[in-house]
Amino acid sequence: MAITYNNLYLDIRQQLRRSGMDAATLEARELVCFGTGKSREELSRSGGLYASPEVESRVRSLVERHLAGEPVAYLIGEWEFYGLPLDISRDVLIPRPDTEVLAEQAIGYIKTLGDCRVLDLCAGSGCIGLAVAAQAPQARVVLGEWSDAALKICRQNIRRNGLSSRVVPMQTDARERADKALGEFRCIVSNPPYIPGADIEGLDASVRDYEPHLALDGGDDGLDFYRSISEKWKDALAVGGRLYFEVGIGQADSVLRIMRAQGFGDIQVVKDLHGIPRVVFGTLCKEI
């Protein structure tokens, strides 16, 4: 029986809700838009029209893949972060709302600096650095990322958001000392890999089987990148500048101690929307 676009969306939303999907409304809309080739506005205008059997079949196939564990962002090849549309592939982590807390904290600080240079280290899709550039027009941003495939996504997202004049991608290894040729930054932000290696197999299948392990594995205790960045990248940070980290559940105190041992002071912890300590940041007070 033929079905209207609106009823197709409502049917899929109900199906996702029955399966326990927390973001059923958003995910249903994104899957129907992608499967039908319509924008959100076009879908709304076409709500009373009937979808062809081929279109309905395509949408339901996407839904089945999602119910089997494949994340929506990888199915449709894009996602939104801090109001920016981003290309997404399985070579980068999917931007999450918790990371917007990190972006918001860093943006508030960077807006007070005037002209400045900012480094997004372990940039992935470039979501944090691009949000900074979009919200703080005086900032010049470097997206530092080790993976060639992720750097390709960074380049696409820089172009997609019209930020080529102020954002540059650069291959960097957060585990090695900063190249002096990079120059000095007033702010470094990072959402590094922080899952303990032994815990990865126990992650939800939508993460374990689809997201890049290179961007998840933080070593035996999940803290390897915090140690490396705090020690080896402080030379790229101006004295008085700030280092901002996203941290995993239960890691805030450990990251605070790591930063303090490397000469960072005025260290603060910020909770996410669920009350979980999610961001740790501090000011480089002296060189050790």
C-alpha cells in the first residue's frame, strides 16, 4: 500500500522508538531525508504526497542497517556539530553533543583574546576547530591530525563551511614533540583517544564495529594522549595560554594531576549536560 512521506517518517520514528533509540526523532528525519533525497524543508512540504515503492524501499533498507548497529552519520555521510554541517566518514569519530561542551568552553575564552592562533589537536573531522573559527572570527585555526584519511575529511569540512582563509589542516602526531615550525598558539583544544585499550571490545557495537579504533584507543589506562600532549605540546603553547581537554568518565581528576605536573595552573573541570565531568582546562603558568 502506498504511503505518504509524512506517514513514512512517523512509521520509522515509531520503529526506532520501539527499538530504544534515544534520538529517534532526529534519526528518523535524517534517514528519511537522505533516503528520499529531500531537504528537511522539502520533506515538510511534500509530507502529504506519496512516496514511490522504490523510495520507500531505499529508506527502509537504511533503517534496517541502522537497527543492526550502523550509525546514522555513517549511513548518510554527514552530521551537524555546533550548528555546522560536516562531512563524516568511518575514518573519523561522529561528533557528539558532549564535545560541544568542550567547544563552548574554548570559544568563550578565545573570544577574549583578539587576534590569536588556535590548535585543534587530534582533530578528526575538524569539528572543534571549525566551531572555534566560525564563532571567533579573529582566530586562525590549525587542525592537527595524524590520519591521512581524517585529514581528507578535515579539508572537505573546511571548504564546506567556507573557512579556507582562516583554517588549515596539518599532519601532526600528538604523541611526538611539537615541531617548532608550527609556531606558538594561545589555545590548544583536544578531544584525544581516551578509551582504555582493553575496554574497546566491550563498547557498544555501534562504536566498536564502526568508529575508527585509532581515534578511540588511549592506551592501557586511557591516559596516554593526555600525558603526551601536556608534556610534549606545552612548548607550542604561549605562557598564559590555555589547554582544553575533553575527558572520559572518571578521568577528570587524573587529567588534572597530569596537567598540574606539567606546569598548568588554575585548572578547572566542567560538567556536561548529564552532570559528568567532561572538560578539563588549565593555564600554562611556567615552563618546566
